[in-house]
Amino acid sequence: MSTKQEVETIKEVMNSNDEEAQKNIEKFNQHNVFSMDFLGAVGSGKTLLIEELIKRTNKKIGVFAGDQDSAFDAGRFDDYDVPVIGLSTGMSCHLDSYLVEDALDDMPLDDLDWVIIENVGNIVCPTGFKLGTHARVVIVSVTEGDDIVEKHPPTIEAGDVIIINKIDVADAVEVDVNKMVEDAQKINPDAIVIPTSLKTGENIDKVIEALENLSKQ
Ligand code: MG
Ligand code: ZN
């Protein structure tokens, strides 16, 4: 159990993180950049989705790679002509708005349409830390089990777009994709829920359409 003092300290940390996040979103606005935070477990498809967006859209995209495999992930972007900045969290299981703020000056915002922040591979902890982005994209995969959505309401509630990835292997892992979609819609009726296979390309066009629509708002 937490003491009252510990609870107060946690509240202060969260409040100051939110204030800093507000500054980040203002900075994105000043430069006419639409920013997104990609949130999901290790292996859910965050990096692959970013690669597909770089390849398939005409948006000029900058990437903050916060995943703890960022050295590895950042290398995956070498083939594309996009700015990629690794955010090192040390041992931490989430990014926060201060880490993003520190790195924002190194990102050539005036040359970009979109900035995507790949959060640390963790479906739980990053949820509570706003980074100061315009939208959050939550990615889960069917290999995490068809109860992964219903078990994580706060994360699902935080998403503007919820992607249920790897539907090409749903039968093999005996997962009901419809159940996952329904769970997500029940928890977050405002979210756009899209089942995808980033590997085969199924429904990537729908993801792009959803993100482009959000970026126009
Ligand atoms: Mg990754
Ligand atoms: Zn954490």
C-alpha cells in the first residue's frame, strides 16, 4: 500500500508531466506538425507500421524511437530518408514529456508533416504519461491472446485509433478477432478500431485513411 505522501508525490509527477506535454503540443502546433504516440507491447508491430507509413504515404515523417530496442529499431529506418532520433529511457518502462521536449529541438519540425513517437514496448505503463501528441495509436496483436483488449481498459481508452494486428495468424493461434474488435469498441466507442495484417498489408489503407483524417482535424 502507498502512504498518503507517496500518493501526493505521484500526483505531482503526473501533473508536471501533463504540463510539459501541453508545451510539446504547442510546439508541434507552431510548426504545423501532426504528432502521434504509438503505444503497444514489444513485437506488436509499432516499428513495422511506421515503416509502412513512410513507404505508403506522401507525408514527410520524423520518428522518435523510444522502444528499448531503439538502437535496433532505429537501424530499421536507415533505408528511408527520414530523421530518426532515439530516446533513451535507461531502465524506465515508459517515455515522458520531458524526454520528448529535450529531443524536440533536434527534430527538423519545419521540414515535417508528421512526427511519430514509438513508445517503449509496454502496453500498460506508458498509458499514464502523456507526451504532448495530437493522437495516440494503440497496437495490440492477436498473438497476445483475445483477452488482451478487455484486460487493458485504460490503454484502450487512451487510443484514438486501436489496431488489432497480425490477423493473418488469428486462426493459427485460435483467436477470435471479432471479439477483440467488439471489446475495443465497448471500452472506447469513440476510437476507430481496425484489424490489420501489417505483414500482408491487409487494411493498412484504412489505417492511413484514419490517420490522415485525424491529422486534418
Ligand atoms: Mg519496435
Ligand atoms: Zn513506466
